[in-house]
Amino acid sequence: MKKLFWMMLAALPMQAMANEEDPIAYKCYYCTPAEMEDVALAQGVGRHYVYDYSDLSIAGFEVAHTGGNLIATPFPVEDWLERQYQGFMALMDPSLGIMLGQLENVELLAPDTDHGRSTQLLWGHHLSALHPKHGIARETVHRFLMTTPEFNFLDTSTTGGRLLKFEHELHTPLSLYAGLHFGRDMVWNDILYSNFQFDRASRRWHHISSFASGPIQQTRIDFAPTEGGRRFSINDHVNVLGNAFIERAAWASVPVHGELPTWRVMFRCERKADDIQCYIE
């Protein structure tokens, strides 16, 4: 499935931030070694990396003036840089033009869960900006993502803060996303879904959006973005998802009128000027 898509900072482990020393990888597609060398020479004097997506290779060249000419001398790519490169490439989705990792059956504990006594699954409801402890929930997801096999190559604590940068990032930001399906598939059937995006400057994962039988509200206006009405339908897990909707509405000071049924519920939210009211149909 393809869906496109900070609180505890003082307690963060030391994680180096983006810096000007991030090495840049320049592109070369279906290239010969000589052509990759030419790409390095075109960058002028310095230490350069050239990659070829066709065979997932990356090469290093030291370019220097020798006898009045520019000479490119190959050197072995550092292990940490090779690992980062392969990690990025494994997430590349050419059809979407982004890097995307999808994680299934994610089971994290929500804030205030009594570990060892009871468990409460963390999902988009806890990540909503309306939730009083969304910062803690988002920090949990950030730390989880930084330790998963799919994304742990982004940890720069052992690379002197350096993270491989691609040539296109000189003009456009890195497009690296994580899609998380919370809960076991056999129970939740992929309806609890959240999108996160990695920010190079802060070296952090940031929440973009969440879904649960539809988009999860992040602000008061999301209940009724425009004048008139908007409906939200919940067909499964009404006790959990329906009560979570009502809780988010309460945090947003949006009254919800009516009784919650045991299965299948439709919330109709109406807006007149700044007044928003929701009704259970």
C-alpha cells in the first residue's frame, strides 16, 4: 500500500545536527567508470562521491591540480557512507519520486500506559496535535524509527554528525517518508495509519498526518474546514475510534450531540462562522 503522505528534546540522546560537512553524492546513470570520473572532475578540486542508481554503486574521487591539469584519483568509499547510501537506495520509489519505507504491525505503547499491567496501543489519535501528550507520542515514534533496521542508517552519532546528501538536495529538500501501520493487521486491518517525514536539518522524524477510517483531526478547524457540513464515517472498532473522535472534539471545544452506537457511526459536523457542532447520526 502506498500513501503519501518535536516536549522531550532535553532528554534526547546526543544526535548530531545537520552541518556543512555532509558529503554530497552526484548522480551518474548507467555510467562507465570513466564517466563517473568525469562527473567528479566537473565538481572541481575536492573530495567527491558519484553514485549510479542503475547498479546501486557509489565511488569516491579525490580531485586535485597536478601538472596544470585536474586529476581524479579513486579512493574506497567509507563503510559508514556506503551503509547510508544503500539505506537510502533501499527506500527509493521511482514511481513516486520519493524515498518511502512502510512499516507493518507497529505496536508501540501510548503515553501513560501502565507497563506490565495494561497496554494501550499508540496510534494517530495520540499523535494528533489536539492530544495533550502528542509531543511524547511523536517522540516515541521518532525514537522507534531511528532504531528500526529500515531507518537506523540515519543515526549519525557514530559518523561525526555526517549524513550523505544527494545532489538534488542542493535545490530541493530530501523527500524521505515513513508510513506506519499501527496494530496487528489481523485485528486492525491497516486502518490505523500515520505518515512521518525525515528532516535533514534537525535529524528528526516529524509527524505529517494520520488516518483511522479517514483523516484524524489535528486542529479545531479540521472538524469543519468550511461553512456547512462535513461527515466522518466509522465502520469498524466504533468503541475505540468513535470515543477517540469524541475525545478529540472535546479537546478542540467542539460539542458532540447524540449517543454513540455499538457499530457503524456517522459524525456530521456543521460550521457557522466560528461555531462548530457535531452530531451523531
